[in-house]
Amino acid sequence: MKRKRLITVAIDSPAAAGAGTQAKMIAKYYNLLHLDTGRIYRLLGKISLDSPTKFNYKFLRQKIRKLKISDLKDKNLLSDKVATAASIIAKEKKIRSLVHKFQQKYAYSPPSQYAGSVLDGRDITSVQMKDAMFKFFITANVNVRAMRRYKEYKSLKKRVSFKEVLKSLKKRDKSDQKRKFGPLKKTKDSILINTTKLSRKRCFEKIKGIMDRKLKINGNIQ
């Protein structure tokens, strides 16, 4: 059963556009549960790499049933190898159905201490949260996104070149946009936010302004 006056925020974006950062800032400011849906697929991708002989639908169903949001904070999920495996897995309709149920649970029935939820991923506005109170599509120039991801890898002491990261991102974009189920696309009712020339703070201020106006009108904030 959906709670009344629930603040729901849906964010779609290509990789490294800054959606995850903005989702965290939104969650903290408005006291919302944050669910990075891409990390769910990354976790499944890692499982497929770690346990290739056990990897099947039944095995995954058991894993997702026991899945907790804290499991998604594993730093080992941030690698090109895991990202590639995740992108392949995300194309499977049966697996997407399993993940969808998990996401719906947290999107519309977050723990009572939260005022709502914010989900970011690839098909949140078009599939997972079609009726979200706020829908954003966050993007940025692919070279800018590649540099952000490159710096992120370097800070984690990962050996990778900018050229490799750029190539990987372009491959991910193509896979995300062309997949048959839940492809990455901007819905007509999503607000476009281009972060190419925006700082994290300026981007958040822009999103906050949009949200505050609607929340005040709806009576969610004073």
C-alpha cells in the first residue's frame, strides 16, 4: 500500500553524468531513501563473474530476496569489468523483472523514517516510477563524463587510461540505449538537466528550486 504525501523522485541518466551524486544530495536534503538501481545490476554482474557455474535465474532470485541496500555499497562494484557484465545482464527480461520488484518495494514503501524515495538508473522514469512526483533526465557531454569517471578511478588507485574509460562509456551508452527492455531514454515529462558546465552545487540548487516550488504548492513543505 502506497503511503500518502510520499515524495518520489525518479532520475535517469547515462553513466557518469552526475545523477548518483545528485540523488544522494536530494536524499540527504529531503530525508529520502536513496536507491542506486545501477548498483543492483553491478552486484549481479559481480556475482556472475565470481560464481559463473552457479549463475542462473533461481540462484539470482534467492540472492535478490536477501539483498539489502547496504550490500550495494561494495567498492568492488566500481570497475569496467563489472560494469560490462552488468550491462549484459540488464538486457535479460526475467532478471529485470526480479530487480523491478525489489525497486518497487523501496520506491513506494520506504521505511517510515523517510519522507519518500529517490531512485536513479536507466529506466526509472519510463518503467520503474512512471508516476513519480519528480522526473529528471541528467546528462553531460561524453568526454566530460569520461574524465569524471577517469578521475574517480584514479582516486581509487585503479590503473586505467582516459582512452579506455572513454571507449567503455561509449560502449555502455550504446548498450543502454539499444537494449530491448528498459532502454535509456528521456521521457516527455522528464526535466532535462545538463551537467556539462554545472558544478555539483549549482546542479543541486537548480533541482532544489524545481522541487521546492512544487512541494510548497502541494503542501509537503512549509
